[in-house]
Amino acid sequence: MRVSAMSLVAAVVCAAVTVSLAVRAEGDGGRKDHHVEEMMERTHEGRRSPYRRLGRIVDGEAAAWPDVERLVAEFDPMCRALLASKNDDIKGSADGYVEAVKEIWDAAKKHDAAGVKSGYQALKDSCGDCHFKGGVGGELDD
Ligand code: HEC
């Protein structure tokens, strides 16, 4: 009897912990989108990221067109993550980014270097749609 009473207490405590964790996850008001955050890092952070690699090509580093096309394709999951976000502030600010990626994609298909360059500038400008003090992406370091 004692033992089962104890395990009942344990079960209740466990349930309470589970509930409070669930409440805490909801506590962001669903604002935090972990998939978007992870894709943001993978797509933009570090020398090997598609964003930095494409930036170096735009700045004059030699690259074959098929490689450029493959690189631009790596932005596709990022666009999808933004458009699929349950956070309306993210989803509603994604157009500039998505349009810029599309501009780069169309230019790369046509082997239009100037078009890739202007699309990249538009992409760069679009970061500011979310990344500013108080914005949904917060301020960026660089
Ligand atoms: C539609 C909104 C949106 C756009 C556009 C956007 N971001 Fe983000 N970004 C986010 C959100 C949301 C996060 C996650 C912030 C968090 O929850 O910590 C994020 C996180 C990041 C992070 C990860 C860590 C950090 O420092 O916060 C980097 C790096 C980043 N973004 C770079 C960029 C760059 C570069 C661009 C433009 C090429 C860009 N972002 C455009 C919304 C956006």
C-alpha cells in the first residue's frame, strides 16, 4: 500500500513537471521558431555557409555556373522554413528574402552574373526586414 501510494505521488509530480515544461515552451507565445533559427545559422553563418560562399563569388571569386546553381538551391529550405513558420511576424516579413532568392535563382539559370549580383544585394537588404532591434530576428552582430 505504502509503495503504491508513493508511486502515485511520483506519477503526480512527473505529470506536474511535464505540464510546466509544456507551458514554458508555449510561453514564447509560439514566437520562437527553432527550425527557422537552425536554418538561419546553417544558411548564413560561417565561411562555408551558402550566404558567405555566394557573397565571395559575387565579389569576384571564380565559380562554374553549375556550382553557383547548386549553391543558390541551398537557400530553398530557408525560404520554405520562413514561409511555413507559425509565427506570423516571421512569415509576414519573408517576402523580400524569398523574392531575392528567386531573383538570384532566375539569374543563375540564365548565367546572368549582373543579375546574380543585384539579387544578392536585395538578399542582403532583406535581412533588415527581420533583423533590427526589437525585430523578430533580433539585431545581427555583423
Ligand atoms: C523573415 C525574417 C528573417 C529574415 C528576412 C532574415 N532572418 Fe535571420 N533570423 C530570423 C529569426 C526569426 C531568427 C531566430 C532568432 C532567434 O529566435 O533567436 C534568425 C536568426 C539568424 C541568425 C542566427 C543567430 C543570430 O545571430 O540571431 C543569423 C546568423 C541570421 N538570422 C542571419 C540572417 C541573414 C544574414 C539574413 C539576410 C540574408 C537574415 N538572417 C534574414 C528571421 C529572419
